Amino acid sequence: MRLTGIEVRFGGTPALAGVDLAVAAGERVAVVGASGAGKSTLLGVLNGAVPPTAGSVRVLGQDPAALRGRELRRLRARTGTVHQHLELAGQLRVVHNVNAGRLGAWSAARAAWSLVHPQGTDDVLAALSRVGLADRAYERTDRLSGGQRQRVALARLLVQRPELVLADEPASALDPALADQALGLLGELAAGRGGALLACLHDPALALRHCDRVVGLAAGRVVLDAPARTLTVAALEGFYGVRR
């Protein structure tokens, strides 16, 4: 995965400015920065949701902005995203939201039939078990707590089995123990396909425990790119306006 000279502007406001970033297979990279630094926009460029104003993007050997229709769906099936707002269908049962991770690999007919008679439930239950929600598979998703919904989004990613994992604040609604579990699962998932993990994280300690490398954004620019082992929590807290 490589970004070269990426700029994104919304109207006259720059969200990303001259971003160069390369992530190798097997890397676990944390992206840190204050609100408005450009973290979510960066993930949007990588999954094809945000077209860059300038620069070039290569994700799993392809340019997401140049793809349409089936080709874009295939790339997104290989790229798993945990969105900050989760993008779950609250009125559907948990099993259907988890199965949404496989829609890119299913025909339209199978996807429609699965809404009536859920398909692949063994895999769904196994994924829910890994996030501690096996007993909630047939509950309406909007009846779950915020932390439980976040774990449903993680289970959806587990059944998708992507090569590249993009996670936008994947542990923001979880307690410390579950947050560690979630980041561990995401790292295992990426490593299992020989892929990579890029996670926007609000907790510096979590970033240092689970990632090999930390990229810091400020005002849409990369101002830090260093191995996690060389950094401290105190050094990263400045990216969030925290002072000891």
C-alpha cells in the first residue's frame, strides 16, 4: 500500500496535504492525531470512499479511485474497514450484520436469500464467539450497547477475512480489556492473510502495545513516522492536546 503526494480538499479546506505513506505486508501501523487531523480522510482515500484531489494511491496493487462497479467491489472485499460510525443496520439481527462482511463474495441472489435464511451461520457464530457475543446472534442490532455494536463490526470483519484491514477508532467504545482483545484480533486477522493493519487510534498506550509503527498526523500532514518501540505514551499524548 502506497500513497504519494496525496492531497484532499473539501471546498477550499485542505484535509490532507502532501501525504506520502507506504505500508508493507505484515505491518501493523497506528495513525494518531487530534480531531480534524485527517485520520478518517486518510482511511477514506485508501478504501476508495474519498477520491484524492491530487497524488497517487496504490492499494493491493490497484488505484481505488480508478475503479468502478464490480472491480471496486472486489477490491473492497479484499480490504476490510471498521468505520468510526460502524455502518450497521440497526433493524437487522446481528447475524445479518456479521454476514454483510461476505457480501462482496456472494451473488445478489445468495445475499437476498440470506436475509430470509441466514447463510454460513457456523462462521458467524465462531466470529461472534471470538468477540464475546455468540449469545446475541439473533438479537436486533439496535438493542445492543455501543460497545457490543462495535464488537459486531469486528465480527463482520472476521468473517470477511480481508488482506488489508483499515480501522477507524475500532476500540473507542470498549473497556481496556476488550480494547486490547479487539486490537489483538485485528492484528491476527491482517497477519493471517499476509496483509497489513492500519488503525486510527485515540489511545496512545493501545497504539504502542499493538502496533509496530506509529504515524502522526497534524493539519493533514504526516509529522511523525517512527517505530513504536522508539516512542513513549507521553510523546504521543501531544497529538491529542494532552499535557502532563
